[in-house]
Amino acid sequence: MHQLRTPADVAAATDDPLINWGAQSLAPGYLYPGGGAWTLDGATAVHSPGLYRRDRILLAGPPEPALKLLAALTADLPGPPIPVAATELVDRMRDLDPRVVDLAIFGWMTTSTPSPRPPTGPRWLTDTELDQADALVRAANPDSWVMPGEPGTRRWAGQFDGDTLISVAGDCWPSPAVGFMAGVATHPDHRGRGASGAVCAFLRDELVAEHGTCALMVYQNNATAIRIYERLGFTYHRMTALELA
């Protein structure tokens, strides 16, 4: 088991966007201490404390060494953190060890392609507009996993109708190689009119330009959101949160 010490080390070991997103825990200035990354026989694991409200172990690679990494880390790390991997990998790990148990399934969506026609209308919000963004997210998406001003947020993009903020999305928890979009919310009176798609397209283009890849998480049963993101060029990947029982 070889330890990786920087996000660049992780990027050299794997091009998997989930793993490279988690590698922000190795970057200087990361919010929570104790992150780490390891590789073994083509598999990679990243421990990301506090990442997007959870302590996580992110896994990728062949199932047998991935399972060995998982067993070693869950034995050594406090908590333990919640492991996450592609559902296909988790299924293959379960074939090797029946202690692998699913906790939840969700979508991880990525794109590295900006729009050939950048959207007009959305823009970055100023600090004085963040209270409006906070009120909109709490009213329109109260179950959001991130709120304006919360640790891990960088910037918020939004679209206005006159003086009224009608749609927002947050630039949150970025790694050097993967930007992350979260906190998408649109006023109920303005849904179905393209505002959310425009804001997400703006944020996608900004994050792809800065990081090379833009990613997001989505509930697997949120078909409307998945369709919007697919129209914006995102590809859906089925992920599983798991444990070793």
C-alpha cells in the first residue's frame, strides 16, 4: 500500500474524477485535517474528512485491491468514514466479500465539455446578494446539502428577473482537477422556464474552464434534475455508499 501525498500524486495514479475530487483533502488549506490517499495494485483510495458534510473514503480501481484498501482503512480510521465507489465496483467487491453492504445509491455526474454557446443572463453574485441566495435555497431547496456561507462554498451564481433572484447554484468543494456544483435552487414561480438550466450551464462552463472537469451529485430518483444535467452534457454514473458489515 503506497501513500500518495498531494493532489498531483493522485492525478498521476488515476484519472477517475471522483478520486481526484476527493484529493482536495491533500491540498494546503483544506478545511479538515487527517486526509490521506493510497494506491495498491491499480486501485486508489482517498480519505476526505468533512467533504460535502461527510467523512468519506472514495474508491476506484480493480475490486480485489480496492477491497484490501477499504478493509485496511476502515480498521485504522476513526468513525469510520463512509466509503463510496461506483456501483459496478461495489457489486464486484461484494462477490469477493459478502460483508460489503449497500447503504445508499445516488448519481455522480461529470462533464469536461463547455457549451459552444455560453448562456446569457446568469452571473456571479456579489457578497451583498448572498442573503438573497440563502433565502432562495432555504425556501426552494431546503434539503440542499450546502447553503451560502457554509464551509466549503466559494462562490454562488444566479439569475435575476428584474431585482428578484430566481435561480442559484454554488461553486463548492473544488479540487484542483474537479470543480463541484451544488445548492441548485429555483423559485417555484419560475420553474420550467430555463432559469435553472442557464445558471447550471454558466457554472459548468466556469468550472470546466478552471478545473478541467465539473461534477455534481444527484438523487437517483430525481429524474427531472438528471434530464436537465444530461441536456447540459453531464454523464450519469451510478454510485454506492457502502460499509463492511
